[in-house]
Amino acid sequence: MDAIILQIMNGLDKGSAYALIALGLTLIFGTLGVVNFAHGALFMIGAFCAVTLSRLLTLSHEVIDETRTDFLGNPLKVDVPYLYDFFGTDVGNVLIDWSVPLSIIFAFPIMIAFGVIMERGLIKHFYKRPHADQILVTFGLAIVLQEVIKYFFGANPIPTPAPAAFVGSFDFGALLGFNANQIIYPYWRLVYFLFAIIVIGVVFAFLHLTTFGMVVRAGMADRETVGLLGINIDRRFTIMFGLAAAVAGLAGVMYTPINSPNYHMGMDFLVLSFVVVVVGGMGSLSGAVLAGFLLGILQSFASMAIVIEMIPGINQVIIYLVAIIILLTRPRGLMGKKGVMEE
Amino acid sequence: MTKSHVTRRGILKSGTVAGAGLAVPTIFSATDASAFTNEPTGDSVVLGFNVPQTGPYADEGADELRAYELAVEHLNGEGDGGMMSTFSSKALSGNGILGKKVTYVTGDTQTKSDAARASAKSMIEKDGAIMITGGSSSGVAVAVQALCQEAGIIFMAGLTHSNDTTGKDKRANGFRHFFNSYMSGAALAPVLSAAYGNDRKAYHLTADYNWGYTTEEAITSSTEALGWETVNAVKTPLTETDFSAYIAPVLQSGADVLVLNHYGGNMVNSLTNAVQFGLRDKQVNGKNFEVVVPLYSRLMAKGAGANVKGIFGSTNWHWSLSDAGSQAFVKSFGTKYGFPPSQAAHTCYVQAILYADAVQRAGSFNPCAVVEALEGFEFDGMGNGPTLYRADDHQCFKDVLVVKGKENPSSEFDLLEIVEVTPVDQVIYPPDHPQFAGGALGTCNPGA
């Protein structure tokens, strides 16, 4: 029982990342009809926004420490962050420690702007082109973006830790009456899960409770009619592209303490996220979220030693296996709508 | 009356035979001119540096390339000479190799076997490389080593840690200076035993490919020999980035040690995840829970950040070694590039110098002469103490370092501290050891 609860919890945080990326993908597909293979790269760009802020906060000047030597035997040059000079050591340390949460504020406008520029500068030229063209150009863009990141940040993962207050794990099992250490869960993963729920809630609220969102949803259902009413739906869809980029970017920001970001992390999520979108149903926002969590949990279960012993290699194929089964039984996915990608 | 037998068909046949007859000596003379593949004929010689320039190990590849460039400088008599001044063999004198100026070409392995073979092939066939060296993966090393054997080229392996490189996949034209999985196990186990005791239960997470298997086998056999119990060994996909689903059940298994047979991004992520789950703060079976990383790399440790603190592992070499060879190399590399070299840089530099020295001592670039010069070669002054290139398997035997993540690093390079220099006698094994079973060295191939 404890193993089952544990894997469900593991699946929830993994599913959170899938759900957030798939939500953005579906938003873009639903509004603009574009299959965006650069969406994983937006997740990665968000993560590197966190890395960038962390580096900005630790911008330093060198102070010579005569008591110690460097690897060449010269007096050691110690980096002292400018923040210490401006705000004192205590405040400086707190700001550096909380760089990841602060990156949300830093990354949000950057990702919105990045998304809008990407849509206006490149994607809009491919609206009326076949999906194959869209896939090619966005996949190419993803590769360009990851190479740019590699050029500036290198190929190695860059550690971006969570604030000290969220390091470690809590014994969830003890709350449920299990023995100590049976169900442990890292604090930051819980934060990530809650963050994902909040972001998903905000996106749904935005789409369902604001006039802007209602117009966007109307445009998703019937773009032409909304246009005939004199509403500039293209501008709203551009903003939605920016919003989708921001959702992916924020998912990337908060993911950095879970796994040290590297230039390839977007690609690692991209294919799985597309599977999530297809399983959830093309164009269905709630389907994307549901499928994200579902596949995350299934993947966690498939990674259990006992399951791998019974079915070797199941951990590597479970998501695709489930996708095949769901598409065979429900060709439009879990919550897919009739007519989407069916012309 | 004579009858002419000259026909059109006959003329064509005769012409073909005559043409072939004229051509054959030309072909033979071409091969006769080269006794072996890519024999240098001018006043320079080309070395092929095959390193990951793109892909996940690109940073490690960049460091390898820096080391090779430094080695070329030193071979050509430029710079401060680095380890050439501390190297026990004095055959090299800074005027290239056999008086020929050393030049080089580079290839990108991408850490993919097929790409690495293609780039090595191109350097051999198009650029005339006489020797191929480099790489950051055992899969790549095994693939390129086999290619060099077929082509009649010497392969001086870069960073490759799998037993198989000089085990079942060994080749006469291939040589490895880097240590291997067996040596990691043999060096680490006594240190782990001293630090954590003999009554331990280990849980292994192993990268699902060749290197992972040999490392798991080496560590389990070495630790079990000291009394540890292996509770479970789970294979993890090489492409996995989030190891939470594999780490979460570790505490439930009753294990009190987690061994991460991972390298590169896998190691960074699995170690980060293990620390996130608070494993190192837990008590199991009345003991502190511990994590072990059998193969450390400073570049990878940097990716894991503070998570490496206090965690044991092994490494081929470390810049903080105080012997004259290491210090000379660190000074030379550090002065040129502004930071200390990695173990990948060290092994690549040493391999380039060792090859050049072997050619110089042999008096020939012929691969078979080089093989003869390297087999059973004993040397010192290259950073790991007295070292032997064993003739039986072309594996270097030298001291191995057991290291630990440093608690209070003074800089971004100061991540590991040397806990023990394990003497070579403790890590040597017979050529027919079961972990190296299968395959045959074969005979050297000069090509051409």
C-alpha cells in the first residue's frame, strides 16, 4: 500500500511538468492550429531564465585572500557578490537563496515577450502551411534555441538549488500511520505540484472567467464567425501564444531544483508531452491536464523494481503503450473533440 | 594463305589485359611506397583527435581538446613542456615526432558510436591521421577501437571506464590509459568498508548500458567480498532524467547504501534526486544512510553542485595531486587556460605523449612497431606514479584515487578531495579475470 501511495505521489510531480507543457501545447494548437515542436525549448528557456537570474544575483568582484592559494599556488581570488555590498551579507544571501522563486517574476515577462516575438516573427508565416511544414520549422527552431543556450551556458547541467527552507523531504507516511521512512516526499516536489495546480487553475480561470478568455475560446471554436463580429482574434491568439510560452517557461523555472538544467532538457520532455496531448485529445485543455497526471503516475508505477522484474523494459515503453491502447479504444483521445485534426 | 585472327572482340580483350597489366605495377608500387596506413611522407605528421564537440559531453570533449592542443605544443617544443620534463622516458626532445612537426585534425564523436566511427574514418581516409585518440564514452571507444584495428591505425583511448574496452572488446591496435570499473570497485570497497562498516545493505541503480553493467558487477563483487549484501540492482534507462520513481522505493527495501552506477547527466540527476529525497539524512538499520558514486568526474560533480558533499567515489586523476608530473601538467594547463584540467584532459594529454614517445623509441610510425614499444612499457612522471602498459590487454596499471565530495570547496574547481591513493597492487588483476573474459587481443594490423 505504501509503495502505491509513494508512486502516485511521484507521478504527480512528474505529471505536473507534463501537464504544464501539454497545456501550453494544446493552447497553441487550439488557438492557432500550429503544431509547435519548439514548445519543449520554451520549457528549457524558462529554466535558463532561472539560471540567468541566479548568475545575475551572484555577479561578483574579486577579493584577494592572502591566507589561501588557488590551484596554481597564487593567492586565492574570492568572489564576493555585489549584493553583499549593496544589501549586506544576510539580505544578499537570502536573495541568492531564493533565486528560483524570484525567477518567476523575472521569467514571466521574458517568456511572454519571447512567445509573442516567436509567433509574430516566425510562426505566423506558417499558419496556412501543412502541419508537416510547421513541425519542421518549429523543430528546427528548437534545435537552434538549444544550441544557442549551449553556446552561452555550456553542455553540462548547472545546479540551481531550491531555497534552503525547501531542501530535504518530509515523512508523509508518518502522517498516514505508516512506519518511518516508508513514504518520503521532497518538499520542493510538493511545491512544484502545488505550483502546477495554481498555474493550471489560473489558466482555466483566465479562459473561463474573463471576457478575453471567452473571446479566445469562441475563436477556438469558430474563428471566422468571431472575426466577422469585428473582433481582432489574431491579436488575442498572439497573446495566447505568449501566455502558453509563459506557462512552459514557468514550468521550466520551477523544475530547475528538481533536475539541474541543461540545454537538452526541453527535448527530453517534448516527445512525452506530445504523447500527453494526443492521449488527452487534441485541442482539449482539460484532456491535456488529465493525461499529463495520468501518464506521469503510470510512468512512476512502471519504474518500480517489481514491475520491471515482471515485464522487463516496461518503464521505457509504458507511455507509448498506453497511448496506443487509448488511441485504439478512443481515437480522439480521452477528451478529444470531434473535428480537430480530422479534416 | 594466311588467315588473320584479329577480331574486334580480340582487340578489346587484349587491350583490357594489357591495360590491367600496366596498371597492376602502379597499384603495387603505390602500396609498396606505404608500408602501413597513412605513413607520413612529408615533414609533418597528422594526429586525429576524436572528441565529443556536441552532445551531452561537449564540455568534457572541449577539455580533452585543450589537453591535446597543449600536448601538440609541447611535442613541437613550444610552451613550458608540461609533463615531458617529468616523464621518465627522455626519448622526446620537443622537435615533433621523429623530427616531423605534429599537426592535428579534430572529429566530433557526438558521444554516438556511429558518428564517432564516421569522424574517425574521415580523419584516417581524408586527413591522413596516423593515430586516433579521444572520446568520453566506452561505447564510442569500443566502436572506434574496432575501426582503427581494421584500418591499421593506433587508437589511444580517451575517457572510457568499462571493463570491456580492454576486456572482451580489446584490440591489438588499441590502448587505454584510463582506469576501469574493476579498479574502481577494488579501490573503493576497502574505503567504504572502513568508513561505513562491513554490515551494509546496498541498493544499486545502474545505467542500462554496457558501462553500467560492468561497473555494477565490479562494485557488487568488491563490496560483497567485504561482507556487504546487495539488496537490489535496478537498471535505469539511459535517457531517464527524473530518477524519483527509482529512488523513492530504496528506503522501503531495507537498504542503507545507494550505489549510483551512473555517469554524466544520469549521475547529476540521480544524485540530485537522491539528496532531494533526503536519503542522506535518514537512518536505516541503525546506521546513517549513505550514497556512493563509483565514477566521479569533476566536470560532472560541478553539475551536481553541493549534492556531492561527503559522497565517495573514484577517479583516474585529480589536479590536486602533489607529484611533480601532476603539478607540471596543472601549471602548464592552468597557465594557458585559466583553470585546472579535468581527469579527461589528463588522460588525453598523457595518451598523446605516450604515443609520440612510443613512436620515437620505436623509430617508426608503423603501428606494429608502436604496439611493440607500448606493450609492457613501464613509465613514471605522468601523474599516477609508476605505471605499466600491460602487454596482455593494453591496459595501464597505476594507482587509483578514491575521492570524496568536499565539504567546504574554495572554488568551483575545488569540489573533490582525495581520500586515498590506492596502490596499483590493490587494483591489478590477472588478464584472464572473469570480469574481462572473452575476446582476444589479436595481432597488430599495420594496414595498407
